[in-house]
Amino acid sequence: MLNKIALVAAIILPLWNIPLIVRIVRRRSSRDLSIYWVLGVWTCLALMAPSAFTSKDLVWKVFSIINFFLFSLVVIFVLAYRNAK
């Protein structure tokens, strides 16, 4: 039961990146986000990814795959809208 709850949380938690992307697109700006923070978080995710992708722990693997994909989209949108007016 605990693993099922953790798996659901592992799927839901990274989905919080979607409202961030929507906010960037609607405002047409990512100026309120630190580029150092965004790239720092993405770098840490990229460094942890090999461990997660090869892990036998389903919760860790699912969370990492979804989070890495969605946060990569955040990085793309932050960089794309960085100098937008």
C-alpha cells in the first residue's frame, strides 16, 4: 500500500512544473525565475538521472523520468522567454 501511494505521489509531484510553464507562456516572460536556480536544479537532475534510470526502485525511476522530462521543458521555456518583452 505504501509503495502504491508513493508511486502516485511520484507521478503527481513533477506535474507541478506544468503550471510554471503555463505561467511563463501566458506572461511571455521568465524574468521572475533565476536562471542560476533553473540551470542548477536541471544539472542536479541530470547528474542523478543515470542512477534513477538504472534503479530497480520503481518509485524513484518513475519520479526521475517524469521530473527530468518536465523540468527540461521548464528550462527550455525559461531560456526561450528569458529576453522576451
